[in-house]
Amino acid sequence: MGAAVNALLRKDLRLELRAPQVVPAMAIFAVMTLVVFHFALQRRAVAGELAAGVLCVTLLFAAMLGVSRLFVADREEGGLDAVLLAPVDRTALLVAKALALFAFLALLEVVLVPAFVVLLLEPALAAGALARLVLLLALADAGIAVVGTLVGAIAVETRARDLLVPLLALPLLLPVVIGLARAATPLFLPAGAGELPVRWLAVLGLYDLIFGLVAYALFDFLVED
Amino acid sequence: MLYGKRLTALALLTAVTVTTGFALAFFYAPMDADQGFMQKIFYVHVPMAIVALCGFVFGGIMAVQHLRTGEPRWDLRSYVAIHLALILGVGVLLTGSIWARASWGQWWVWDEPTLVSFLIVFLLYACYQPLRFSIEDRDRQARYASVFAIVAGAFVPLNFLAVRLAQAYVHPRVFATSQGGLPPRMALAFLVCLVGMALLYVTLWRYEIASKQTSFRLRALKRKLGGDDAVGDRGRSAAPSLTA
Amino acid sequence: MTPALPDNVGYVAAAYLVFLALVLVYVVIMASRLARHQRELLELEELADRTVRGGREREPV
């Protein structure tokens, strides 16, 4: 199965590299959201809890865009049928999708984090804090990727898929929101970045693990035909 | 399997238990020291919440069985379980809101982690029927609904954990987790109310499944006697169908 | 009786009424379903009568 996942993943990444639609759209949307926050919150800069919240919400909503698009291209161009005909474990398809989504989120953050620091963050981000932020975002992205793939796979078969993706994904992702916001807060303190609270890292890790297992067990049922 | 069989006895038991429970709540349990009379809402609100949450998880378990066996009757059981839990959920949110208003003068408070978690779970499960409704292929509809029910069922405990951790424990309350701290007379009244609510859920669950089965068999009979054209259009429905 | 009683009776009553209302709404829905079943049964009885009569008519006298 590893080889299948590899091949499928590379296909998705190569498609995106050749005709980038998902990542640029997410990135532009994210930066635009930061601008919206500036006006909506009526602040020149944010710090601490507010900063963590702004980053978290922006990431989440940009991710919703990515999830919506994740399966649509496959379904519309018939790529899905080709994979199903191959003697490949169905689960491989969705593992590859989840990894692709994770990669897209990582690319998004390459744009989002610097934009966020420059546009809105009150103190500059120290190097140590940046490393800790990367670790935190990796944990959060894993959760978003798993749940996003699940929800995307369910929604792609429905008629109201653009509506259903956020409706299903947002409640499910709430523990990620809580964990990310709480854990990121000490990194954005004006007085100086603090340590990552282990408790929230543990919550994120537990979430990733449980949903990863649940998704892995259920992926098969979503791709039967 | 005929669901209507022992329904009368079950319904009777439910009626007796619920009535006894409420009577105990009002006449036997002592008045709460700091909240006074309004604490009595606790005896209807918390049992509904516990039964609703168990109902959601139960729906998830039925969904697991459905995916494992592929038999549509499990899908029906899962659907009804979630459907009923959702109705109870409306009651939980309404009574919780009333309690919040009585306690703190506001119709909603974020301090109560259980209520907040419940709102999130409710919003998630509210998508269950729209999801079913928007998938036309019956087979796929049932399968996807089961996947959703399982994911959401796994989500329920995680959500409660996360929200609880996020709260600052400002208001310790007489809530489900502090059952051990209840004085014995309150605990008894609460327990009877809880059992009554659970029985009510099971009764309604069996009732609804029996009613749906009757519908299906009537349609099947009509088709047998009159041919396919005697059977009118079912109209679009989110509920699973047992007719082949 | 504690002084809290007069203020909160309304709220407690409202909460229990919510519960009662939910159960009663459910009863109403189930009642209408039962009515529909009765109607369908009537139709089925007519269908069955017609089938039986049709079978009898085809028999040679």
C-alpha cells in the first residue's frame, strides 16, 4: 500500500504544481482574511490570546476552501474511476488525499505565518517561538487533514457539497481550534514568548490519533461504488 | 422482528418511572442550599442530556453494525436513535437556557462546559438528516450516513474532554460529573429521573421503528396486490427504507 | 419556604413544560402516522377484495 499512496500523492502534488488552484486560492483568501480582521477588530496589531485566535480562525476557514476542492477535480474528470479500477487498497486513495491536504496546508502556512507576523502581530516572532509554532501547526494540520479528507469524501457525493463541508467540518474541528488557540497564546505574548503548554499538545495529539484511526477504519466504506 | 410486541409493558413502565421520578424530585428531594427551587430543573435537564448523548453514541454503534453486516435494519436503528437523540437535544438546550436565565439572568452562558459541548455536538448531528437528504442513491446514503454517525459518535467524548479542559472551572455546579457529591435523597430522585428518561428513549425508539416497519410492510403489501403502479410515490425522505 | 420560591417557579415550570411539549409533539406526529396507516389499510382491503372478485369471475360458471 505504501507504493500506492506514494504514487497517488505524487500525482496530486504534481497536478497542483502544474496548474495551481488550491494553494494560491487558500493563500490569497488567508491574507485577505487578515485584512478583514484588521478592520473588523479595529486594531493595528494583536497579541496574546487575540493573536492566537486570529491565526486559528484564518487557518481554519482557508482550510475549508481547500477541503471543498480536494475531491471535486477527481470526481469531475473521472480520475476516481481510474484509481478504483486499479488493484489498489481503497484506503490508499484517502491516505494520499490526507497527505496532500496536509502538504497544501503547510504551503499555505508558509505564506500565512509571515503575512500574519508582518501585518498583525505586535511583537516580532522570535526564532525559538517560530520553531514551536511550526511544531504546533504541524499537529493542528494533521487533525485538519484527517477530518478534512473524511468530510470531503462524504460531501463530494452529495448535492450540496459546498455547504456541507463547513457544516460538518467545523464542529468536528472544534477541539483543534481550542487546542491551537490555547497553545499558541503563550507564543504571541508581548512580554516574550513562553513555552508551549503540554496539555494542549497532548489534546491535539490525542485528537489526531483517534481521528486518524477512525478515519483509517472507515475510508474503505466511502470509496465503494 | 416485531417491535410492537412488548411495547405496552415498556410504555407503562416508562410512565410509572418518569412520574415517580418527578414526584421524588419535587416532594422528596431536599431544596438545594444555594440555588433554591430553580435547582429542580436539574432533574429534567441532566437526564435528558445524558440520555441524548448516550443516544448519539448508541446510533454510532448501530452504524458500526450496519457497515459490518450491510443489513438495512441496522441503518434504520441508527437513524431512529440519532433522530430521537436530536429531539432530546433540543429539549436539553432549551431547558439549559432556561436554567441559565434563572441562575445568571442570561439566556446563554459560556461558562458551563457541558452545555457548550452539547451545543457543538447538537450542531454536528443537526447535519445528519440534511446529509442523508442530499445523497440520492439509497445504498450510498445509508453507508455515508453510517460513516458520519460513527465519526460523530467518536467525536462526542473528545469534544467534552476538550471543552472541559478549556474552561476555567469558575462555577462548580451540581452537574452530571459531580453526582458523587449529591446528598442521598437528591441522588435517588435524580437516578429515578435518569432511568425514566432512558426508558422513555427506548420506548420511543421501539415505537418509531415499529411504526416505520408497519409503513414498509403496508407498501410492500400494496405492491404485491396491486402491482407497482398501485404504490404511490414515497416522496423524498431522509429516512432509510427497508423495502428492497 | 426559601425566598427564592416565588421568583423561580416560572422558570422551573417552563423547563418541565418544554419536556412535556416535546413528548406531546411526538405523540401528535405518531398519531398522524397511525391515521395514515389506517387509510392505507383501507386501500389494501379494497385491493384485496378486487383481486378476490377478479379471481372468482374468471372461474367458469
